[in-house]
Amino acid sequence: MNTILNRYAKLLVNYCLELNKGEKLLIRSTTLAEPLVREIYREALSVGAVPDTILNFREQNRLLLSMGNKEQLEYISPLYQKAIESYDAFLHIRAPFNLKEDQNLDSNNQKYRQQALQSLLDTYFERTGTRDLKRSLCQFPTLANAQAAEMSLEEYENFVFGACKLFEKDPIQSWVEVRKQQQRIVDKLSQHTVFRYKNASTDISFHTEGRTWINSDGQTNMPSGEVYTSPVEDSVNGVIHFTYPAIYQGHEVEDVTLWVKEGLVEKWEARRGKAFLDHIFSIKGARRFGEAAIGTNYGIDKLTKNILFDEKIGGTVHMAIGQSYLQAGGKNISAVHWDMITDMSEDGLIYADDEVIYEKGKFVF
């Protein structure tokens, strides 16, 4: 384990964050990830960077949201604020104790907390959009995630480490190769401006004039394997059905279908969890799309109920309601960014300016 975590730390510090001497790094996770945090801290010191850590304990956020008064809910850690506003790098390691621990909380308290964090969230998107703040999101395998993926902890560890290419001879070079392969796709997509996702239950189109397709090559997410953009906000039209469960803030919603006109979600249905969907669509900006993407990682071939991995599944597309990506040219602003996934491997087609560029889960150019 020490060896694989050392390889993981080297990948995160030297490839994902490209840390340099004197740069300040904030590592944020839970106490469960201490073994990985220790190795990242060691590697950051070895390259001359200056690391800080924030490690949350079990149910820390739940305690705040259930017991906090307005003043407590509006309090922001000075270290976290300074890091988002002025540090050079930010690493968020997902390592949950319980995927459901933030459910059934006071919605007003959640709203106060979101409002308190909004200006800092805006700064985060602005700085990460230009890579003034180098950020990466990754996973430390925990029992909660293993159970959600219906795996043993050992199986899940192997899944996570394998998806990050840590078993390969040179993980960094492997991700450089992913970058090269995906750049070919990005170059093709960038030649077009009108796109259409179509399968038996989906027919949705969007425009990308003035927008940029991003090659997600493992730097901002580890693992990765997708290409994405932010569609022109009022250009999205049609219907999209998400065949995979849509999971957000510990809530699972199944068989989501959205009807969209001129960029606005006008109607929605779900076989299970519609009340939570209703709540999300009441949040400012959530009824417009912030992302349209195509999963390209065929090494991730199973649903684990963890969006960091599931949205990358080769043979799928996903769209996110809410916050746009500034680096892609997006303009929608929201406290929500919820990725929802649909399978394209059986009968999926993607059109680019009426040219078929993708069939049954594979690009055809």
C-alpha cells in the first residue's frame, strides 16, 4: 500500500498539479485519507512546495448544518478562504465516511451555507478557469464507496488505482498518451458548432459558437477520460433521458428525463427521487446546462455510483445542469453542477453539423 500511495502522490503532485518550488498547496480531505495525504505532503516538500492540510472528521458537515446558527453557518475557515483566493494549488481528495450522512438536513440551513460559500465558489471557478489556481480532484478508496460500487474494499482499491493507471510502468507517461489521443477528438469537435446526441430515448441538440472543447487528460480530475464543453446557454433543445442513476449530495434519482426549450428545462420526470429533483430545480441557474461531454475512458466499464469515475465511462455522454465552465466559455452561474449520464453503446449517435461522428459508443472518424 505504501508503494502504490507513493506512486499516487507522485502522479498528483508532478502531473496533475505540476507543483513547483515555493508554490502553496492546500490538501483537503477527511481523516480517512491520512495515509495518502502523508505521501502527498512528503512529495510536495520534496519538490520545494509549501503544503497545508484540512482534514474533516466524521459527520463534521452534518453537525454544522444540523446545529449551527446563522453566524456559525456563515463562518468560512480563514485557511480555506486564503487558499481559494491566493494559493497556487488545491487538491481535493474524496474519502467519505458515509455517502448518506448529509441527507435529511434542514433545507434553510443548507441554503444559508450555500449563500455564505457562493462568493468563494465564484472565485474558485474564476481562478481554476485560468489555472491561476491549479486544482485536482481525486479519490482515496473507502468502505463507503466500495459498498456503493458493490465491491469489497480490496476490489475497490484495485479499481481506483487501476483507473488512475498506477499499476502501469510509468503512470505519468500513460496520461500523456491519453492527452495525445483525446486531442485528436477535441480537434475534430472544434471544427463544428452544432451538435446532437441521439438514441432511443434521447434527441437533444446544442450549439458551441464561441465555446471551447476541453481535453480532460487527468490533470483536473484523476482519473479522467472525457472531452467536454459548456453549450451556448439558450441553444439547448430537445429531450434527454439519463439511463444511469443520477447521484448528487448523497441523493439518488433514477430514470431522469428532461424536456428542454431554448436552453431552459421546462419539464422533468424521474421514476424515483423526483422530490429532490424538484428541490434542485428551484435553485438559481439549475434549469440551464453548464456542460455537455463525452466519456472516453473504456478502462472504466462499470457503474460505481461515483461521478468522478462514472462520467468517464467509454460509450456514454453526460450533461450537467447548473454551473458552466469559464474555461470553456460558459456563462451560466449556479450553486449546482450535477452531471447526469446516458448510455450510447447500443444505438447512440452524435451528429456534428449533420455529420455522424459517433456510433454505438465509438467515434467513427
